[in-house]
Amino acid sequence: MGEFELIRRYFQHALRPDGVALGNGDDCALLAPAPGMRLAVSTDMLVEGRHFLSTVDSEALGHKALAVNLSDLAAMGAKPLAFTLALSLPRADEAWLAGFSKGLLALADAHGCALVGGDTTAGPLNICITVFGQVPQHQALRRDAARVGDDVYVSGTLGDARLALEVFRGKAHLDAADFATVRQRMERPTPRVALGLALRGVAHAAADVSDGLLGDLGHILAASGTGAELRAGDIISSVAVSPILTSAAAHFLPDFALNGGDDYELVFTAPPSARAQVSQAAHTAQTPVTRIGTITASPGLKCVGPDGAPVTLTTRSFDHFA
Amino acid sequence: MGEFELIRRYFQHALRPDGVALGNGDDCALLAPAPGMRLAVSTDMLVEGRHFLSTVDSEALGHKALAVNLSDLAAMGAKPLAFTLALSLPRADEAWLAGFSKGLLALADAHGCALVGGDTTAGPLNICITVFGQVPQHQALRRDAARVGDDVYVSGTLGDARLALEVFRGKAHLDAADFATVRQRMERPTPRVALGLALRGVAHAAADVSDGLLGDLGHILAASGTGAELRAGDIISSVAVSPILTSAAAHFLPDFALNGGDDYELVFTAPPSARAQVSQAAHTAQTPVTRIGTITASPGLKCVGPDGAPVTLTTRSFDHFA
């Protein structure tokens, strides 16, 4: 199987949403955003042993490779339009490719996001996706748009993917059913695209939680020139942490929830006057959100416990070169 | 040096052309093509040992990684706007990074093409660039637009990069000055962006010569449902081959010129009525072009020698998995 046959067999994608004027097969794809729209663009590269284990099922990997990119669109309030895939493979393994393309294109179809080009080469396993989404000119959920007094929210639950990773590493233990649940969270994350769209015109700032809540909220604070005060209780002993993490890994809980990473939830801010709209957005997107703190004028990230006393926070964002 | 410091130190890019509404530092960049324009998108991934030798100077590599992507924009007649860079590095080697970013951003500046985002990770050396350009809605130089009777042209000279590669491999020999010349062609190719722009509204179909002239012209013929007749003499013993290749590597010449690859010239078609306009475009772009054949209704690629007798062609496009 040669390079062109590989593309034809596994990565031909019939989906052509409005806005894709020309798909793959030429030197470039041609995209045509609708008038008044901005094209949101993001790139993520996944390397074996760094971002996924060599044992991972290739269908799950295909899903995750696109999901982490769609998560960036979600965090801008952008609607998925198209993506390119560059793939470096040690060899053209047909079973692997069949699974990978199935997981990848199923998620692409679910989001109306067309594969419009890319590159394939021989080499160490490396997956690089660049994704494109559309967002109305003045409704992008930027990191620099948090305002003093805004509520801080996080979607879904935090720390599950990290718990699964630590089970793989032998540092935490779960029964089979719980492990299967958190392993799904690690290997097949759900990008919060529907929530991002529902928050257009409601939220001020947003980011996706890929490196850990404290680190990613920290990016919002730095870009917006603000600080925040978080209520630890609202994160750690509330709906923002799954029952499995609460019951099975109490020792790790604060660190996994606050610094776990690989969550692909959204952290966002919105004015107190928009609380009903945030609830409505969460309902529309069928995605729970938890209010966890407030944006402050004084810089830095503070945390108070259930009793109102300060809690010490340690930010441990993942850094590939630190 | 951590991941964010690495980005700040080497890949902060002040250039913000019109059409880039938000650069790097958020979940996505935001692009805003001008009204009536299409956004042309292409991705190329470069892997050590496959696309470049481990001995290559990192500044040249930074140049080449962007140049091969700009070449795809050139082949669509698109004007460079922005790009993303995903980089997997074995370690954060400062001397390497300083050279790489210098070569990369110098070429980006020369083309007004802004670095607007990307990803960095630890792993085997891998460079993945996705580039964006603008082209008026109906002026893209598509592969499927060749028409029977069109002239076939190629820009610049062919086979030099391949000759340099074979010198590295010990299969060809050149004196130092000639080697330096062809090595530049291999390591620092010139994307024919100016020619692509000048050919808008003049050429019908175009592709860039990355896998070899016969292979890339073959893509145009397949997409357009046509054949072509090439005049071997006009390619092999004419301006489309450099004097170095003609004099130093006569034995390899036909194969290197027709199947060499890594040329990053443009192969394109235009009607005979546009010959003066093609000459004007070549003059405007300061890029020589050679007329090498004709598009035919009968499928397939035929070649005739200087005496009019058929010449047997063997297409050997590079295929990573063949």
C-alpha cells in the first residue's frame, strides 16, 4: 500500500460543509468563512509515549487526536469547519489505520468538521492536526477578556484522566468498572464544543483545561491582567469532581482536580448578571458547569477552603521542557 | 528553559498582516480573509532522516520547513497570510533553536506570513507547518483546470536538489563550488510565490514540483482528465536544467530532471493565446519559465525527443510507503 492508496483508503472524507470550497487532492484546500465570521485556527501535535501510551487502541487515539483540537475551538466559541491531518507512521499498518481513521472520522462527522488535507510520511509515530472553526467577529471567547467581578466556572469534572494515568502507572488503584470509566475520560475526551457555542455572547473569557485548571486559569488571569479567588470546596467536594475520584483517590484529589491536566473541560468567566444565561447555556449544551470563584483586581490566584481560610495552591502545569 | 519560555524566546513573531485578527497566545488564532477571498490551507510534515539529513544547518532547516509549505500556496496562486508551527524536539537545544527560528522567521518576514500559533513537545525531531494564504474566489490555480491544447510550462530548473542528495550519498561527485550551488537548491529552496501570484488569471492549472515533474504533472492530468505530450529536448537540454547538472551528471540527467523531486518549482498550463502574458508573469516574478509540452485529449504522458521520436518515460514519484 503506497502513500496515495493509504490516503484514499483511510482518509477520504465525503463531508463538505458550507465554507469548504475545495477539499483535499490539490496543493491546498480552499476555505471560505461566511461573511462577518473569523476563522479560528489551532494546532496540536501528539507524540507516542508523551501524549498517549503505545498500548492505546488506535480508534480511541483517532478520536482523541481530533478531540483535543476541537477543545481549542470550543474554548473560543468557534463552530468546527475543517481540519488537516499530518501523520508520521513507522509503517503502514492496516489494522491500526482502519481503527485510527474510524475514530477520527466518526468524531469529525459528529461535529460537521471536514478532513480537507494533510501529509503522510514514514517516521516515528506522530499525529499533528490543525483545526479550523468559525466564530462571529465579536463573539470569540478570548483569554484576555475576563473582568473584575466575573464569576469563574468550570465544566464537567476534573482529575479523572489523571487518575486513569496514575492507575496505568501503578500509583493508584481502582476496581475494573471505575477504571473503565476514568480510562474513557483519558482516552476518549469529549470536547465541549456545544458549551462553547452556547456561551457566545454570555461568557467573557474562556480556555480549555488541557494542562490543569490552575495553569489554564492562570493563562486567562495573565492575559486579562486580573487575579482570581477560588472556593476550594466548590471544586473539590462538589460536582466538579466525579464520585470515582472522590471515593477512590481522596489522597490525590486536590492535586488531580487542580493540576491533573488532559481534562478538556472549559474554564470560563461571566458576569454575575449572566448567571441565568450560563445555566441556560449549560442546559442547552447538556454539560454541567460549576461556579468555583471570582475574578479579582489584585493579581494572583488565591483559594479559600469551606471555612473561608486560605488554602495553599501549587500550580504544576505540564511543561515538556521544564 | 520551559515550553512557554522556548516559545517566547524563539517564536514570538511581531508580524501581524491584515487578515490576522488574533495571533498566538490564545486557544486559537483568528483569521479574517478579505471579502471575496478564499483561504488556501496546506500542511507539510518534515521528519529527520526522511526529509532532511541530521547534519543540516538548523537555519537552513527553518527556511526549508516554511518554504515547502509556501510552495503549495504558490501553486494555488495564493498570497501568504499566516502559519502555525508544531515542533517535536528531543531537547530544548538553544543553538539549534536560535538558528531554526532565524531561518524560519526571516522567510516568513520576506513573505509577510505571520506565525500565529502552534505546539511544542518533547519527542523525535518533527516539524509540522500549516500555512494559510488568500486567493480571489475564482482565481485559484487548481489541479483540475488544465484544458486540451494548453501549453505546459515549468519554472526554474529541475534536478539540482536531487543531484545534491546523490553527492551526499556518494553516488555523484561535484567540485566544491558546484556542490555549494546545488546544496543551496536542496537545503534552501525558493518558493515560487511571486510567480504563482503573477499567474492568477493567466494559467489554468498548476502544481508544485515536490515529488518530481512527471509525478506532479501526472496529478494535474489525472485531476483534469487529460494527457500531455512533453518535448524532452526542451526539458533536458534547455534552460529547465542547470548547467551544473548538464555538465556534471549527464548520466543521471534525464532521471534527475524528470523524477528528481524536492525542486519546489511550479508546473502549470496556460492556453497558447496567453504566451505573452506568461512571459510577462515570468518577467514580473523574475522567475524563468520554460514551455515543455502540450495538454492532449488522449490520456497519459508521452514524450518526444529532439528528433520527434518517442522517448520512454518512467515515473518514479517518491512514496513514503511504497
